[in-house]
Amino acid sequence: MDFLHMLLTKSGLSKSKLISHLQCEKKLWLSTYKSGQAKHDQSALTRMERGNILGAVARSIFPGGSLVDTEDPSSAVTKTNSLLKTNSGPIYEAAFTYDGIQVFIDILVPEEDGYHLIEIKSATKVSTQHIIDTAIQVWVAERTGAKINRASVGFINNKFVYPGEKKYDGLFKLKDISNDISTYSPIIEGWVRSARDILSNSDPLIPIGKQCKNPFECEFQDYCKSLVPNLPKYPLSDLKLKKLDLKKLEDKGYTNLLEVPIELVEDPKKARLHRSILSGENYVSENAKTEIDAIPYPRYYLDFETIAHGLPEWPGTRPYQQIPFQWSCHIEHADGHVEHQEFLAEPTQDPRKDCMTSLVRLFRGFKDGSMIAYNADFEKRILQDLAKLYPETQLLFNSICNQTYDLLPICRNNFYNRDMHGSWSIKYVLPAIAPDLNYQELDITNGQMAQEAYIKMNIGSPNSKEVVKLRSNLLKYCKLDTEAMIRIVMYFCKRPL
């Protein structure tokens, strides 16, 4: 082994890489030697940023501490050691290195003859992954000589209601996981040896499997798929078969649905989809038209965009509460006339009241009409939450919810195209029905990006070019969601597109 390889092997481990190793040996190897092949999900990066913000708030629970704020790993360890000697109060982002493995601990609180180690998580409950994560932190810290009396995970209390004025007492709950950690402590050294063995050898041959998505979405999935020769375009997984039925096909040597004889797919619903895959033609049931024809006019095709922060921003809101900041609505009348209305909240303020007012105005002529949404429970929940907040809207909004029709199950039961790959998301259905409408041509292509755009709007100057562009992009994206529903309905009813 050359010197550079030895250096990477010895110093290339961290807590995150150990956790990668537990998920997949190949993920560890790639993250060390081919990190440029990673395709990072923007939502994952956003979660990290929000986690940093939550960590800063969590420090207020244990005030009077010192932050290890240097980015240089060696300096961070030096500063941590200095603070440990003075024992003058809590330490934030304490850095420890043992045998080439470095960890950063969110909060260390001094206790009699030791420390209380606290890891802050943005989840609403403690998971096995959190326990493993914290166990590694404790293992490294203790081997440097630190005395850890106990360890806890701080997690979000989703019952917390923000009172305003940056008062977040009660946002976090602490759970002592010291006993849980004791299960893992004796085996961490084995994880380290195994990880170093992987790093001292060539790229491990690990087939694509469940580990690519569990417990985390792997950022190297696209790269690994590119290495597989003749990877089937329509894999068995597209049919979402039961485990036993899937195993029967795998045992016969099948991997590609285009090669599976129709008689081997016994479930009638799955066989229907399989025929569509084999033929390349859309499957469309006449029942779709029947179900849609029964929906009364005027039809309000509604879609909300919401923001859900772990750290509540507006008084009276809870962590991860879905706060609507935008909607689009296409209104289809009995004579075939279609009109469009929309709302996008002004930045820097609680959007709920303006959203409620705009919806009351939108549904003023609702009466015996209907609301249509895709996965309608979401839109109904937003309306119901607004009705609770503004009791004067309860009669109207509850009436709308009672007259809501969901386009998702209509599509799921009556339509399929093989390029949907087993998903009935509107972004997979639309290309098969209206290829001229394309999300990929937009600057904002999904709900996560819409949230990010709205956050940026709240940061920027209201009249800046960036904010004006963000606003335009948001309106285009949300409008396409409701236009897509109209086009799907027209397709099923065999009306001109």
C-alpha cells in the first residue's frame, strides 16, 4: 500500500463514515476515494442547514457555555481540551479525536466528576440510528480520557406551541439513552477495524439492493447503477409485488419485466399493469370517465404549497406544522370554461391570515360545487387547520372538505404507463398524458424546492431581482400542478387537450 493510500486509510474515518460503513461497505469506500461521484439531494443539504439552526437554539437550554467555533480539526481539539481543563461551563461542538477518528459533540454539560453528553436531532422521536450515532460519539470521547457520566438525545417536542419573541423553552425533550448505548459500545471497535479493512482494499463489489435506500438515501445510487451492465429499464420492483411473488420470479432468473411472461404475474391488478409494460401502451379504464363525470360543477382544482420548519417561526405554530404560503386553483365550469386564480404570500410575515382571506374570496361562489386535489387529504388538512384558527370560516371550509374528490386513487385504479415505474405521483402521470407540460423545464420542479424558494424570498430584499424571479418561479410551478389535474381529467373524459 502506498503512503497516500495508508494516509487515507488511517485518517479517512469519521462518525459519518462509520455510519456509512454500517449501511453499505461500498458507500464507505466511495465516500473516501470517489466522493466526487456523490449526487447530493438538495433536501438532505437543507435538513443539515436546519439542523445547525436547531443546534444553536438548543444551546440556549444550557446557557453560559463556550462554542468551539474553529473549522480546523486540530485547533478544534486543542480548544476543546483547554475548555475541559477549565471546566467553566457547557461546551458546544466539542471536538475529540481518537485513532484518527474525529467527532464533534453538540453539547457537553459539566456534572460532578464528568459530563453529560447531549446530541441534538431534528426528529420528533429517538431512533436506533440516533443511538448508534451517539454511541460512537461517547466511544471516541471516552478513549481520549473524557469522563462521560451519561448520554442523551435531544429531540423535537411536536406538541410545543411557539409563543413568539424567540422563546423556545420546551421545544426540545431529552431522552437518556445511556443504557441503550451500552449495547453498542463493545462492538464499535470491531466496526472501526472492519471499516479500515474495506478502505485498505479495492472497491468492494456490492450489488444494488435495499441498503441503497435504508436507513438513508445513498448519494452514490446513480453512480453504482452506471456500473451495472444491462441494468433493466423496467425492473421487477416496478410492479411492487408481494415478497413471495417477487421471489418466485427472481428464483426463475427474471430481472426484467419485459422478459416475464404475462401468465407468471397472477395478481389481476398487477397483471393489468404488466400488460401495459409489455405493450408500451397506456392502460386506461372506462371507469375513470365514469368516476369523473359524477363530480359536480363548478370544479375547483386546488393545490397548496406549504412550509414546515422544525423551528416554528410564527406565534401559535408548532414544529413541522404545514403552513400554507401559496395556492393555485383552476376552476372548471359546466360549460367548459376554465379560469385560473392564485395566491402567494408576501414574504417576512405569517402567511396564514392572507391565505385564509384569499381562499374565502376564491370559494365565494362554491355552493354545490366540488374541490378536486391530487392526494386530497393534504389539501383538506390545510383547510381544516385554517378553519380551526379562523372559526368564521368553519362552515365554508368544512363544506368544501365534505365535497372534495381525490384524483390520485382515480389514477391509481384506472391508469398506467410503464415509464411511471410503479409511481402514481402526478409528476410521473403527467408525462404520459400531457408530454407538452414538463416540470423539468421549470426552475422549481418539486415541493421541496418551492419551500426553499419561499425561504429565500423571506431573506432577500422585497423588490430585488432575485425575489421577483423567485416569485415568478413559484407561481409557474404551483400553476402547473393544477393545470396538470385539468389535463388528466380531460384525458380520461376524452375531451380535447
